[in-house]
Amino acid sequence: EKAVNLKKDLAEMQEWMTQAEEEYLEKDFEYKSPEELENAVEEMKRAKEDVLQKEVRVKILKDNIKMLATKVPSSGQDLVTELNVVLENYQLLCNRIRGKCHTLEEVWSCWIELLQYLDLETAWLNNLEEKVQMTGNLPDKLDAVNDALESLESVLRHPADNRTQIRELGQTLIDGGILDDIISEKLEAFNARYEELSHLAVSRQITLEQHLQTMRETDHMLQVLQENLTDLDRQLTSYLTDRIDAFQMPQEAQ
């Protein structure tokens, strides 16, 4: 009777493993939304816990069958053979579910990391847009233009590492068919805005540099002219003080 019960337990264990494999490993999942992906991750976590909880039952079953085989070798040997098959299938099921759970957790982590990088770069784009807008209505003063140019150049020195991460993470998920529509839309919008703003910012930078150069040249010319006028004023004052007749002066002084 004990052998019959153990054989029944083995059959039930095998049946449960077959159902678990069909439910957790053979279903074709399509992760088209973050909610679907998150639900799949949580489901696989529960599946992993469920499978691992059966480890105690498997151990008890194994001990009982080995004990029976020791006491009644004739009826126990067949059960040992069946047990070995069940143990092998159970270990394989555990490994496959662990692997799938780990993969889904990595995919979810990849998605969250992509969102974080997009948030960082979006904040940088917002800052860049603000700096560009601030250069649109500057007072025509050397210091103001110079400060605006330095501020814009500082933002433009932003490293490209984050954009590289966005491209690689997005491509990894898209290649795996994970959230491909959503990610493609996000990346397209981000790249379009980045190209537009960076082009506008560089164009504005060149304009400011040219304007600053012109102002510096003009400022230098005015300074030279002012120095010449000062020298001329001093010379004319000297002529007047010495009561020199105009016709006695050099032609330029006349």
C-alpha cells in the first residue's frame, strides 16, 4: 500500500511539473506595455517561489522511496527509477524558471534604466532650451553677450554618454521585441528634439561669437579713436596756450 501511495505521489508531482511548465515556460508573452512587462515579472517571481516551495515535498518523497527501496527492494527499485526521472525534471524546471525570472528582471531593470537616462537628458534639453531663449533678447553690451555665450557653451559641453546609453538600452529592448512600439516612439521624439535644439544652440553660439567679435573690434576702434582725440585735444590746447597762429600749425592741426 505504501508503494502505491508513493507511486501516486510521484505521478501527481510529475503532473504538477507539466502544468507548471505549460503555464510559465511555454506561453508566448508579448510585452507591449510596461504594465504587461511588470505583471510578467511579478508572475515569474511567484512561479519561482512556488517551484522552490515544492523542494521540501520532493525531498520527503525522495527519502520515503529510498527507505522503501532499502526495506522492500523488489517494489522499491521501480519507484527509484521513476523518482530519478522526477528529480531530473524537477531540477530542470527549477533552472528554467530561475533563468526566465532572472531574464525578465533584467529586462525590467533595462526599461527602468532607459527611463532614468531619458529623464536626465530631457532635463538637460530643457536647460539648453532655456539658455537658447535667454540669448534672444540681450542688451547690446559686451559683458552681457559674453556671459550669455559662456553660459550656452557650458551647457553644450554636456557629455554624450547618456545618449549612448539611451541608444544601446533602447536597441536592446527593441531587438528583443520588448515594448518596441513605445520605446521607438519615445526615442524618435527625444532624438528629434535633441537634433532641433542642438542645431539651434550651435547656430546661436556662432551668432553670439560673431557678434562678440564685432563688438570687441568696434570697442577697440573707439578706444583708439578716443586716444587719438585725447592726444589731439592736448596738442590743440598746447597751441592755444602758446598763442600760436593757425597758419603756423601743421596742416592737420589747421
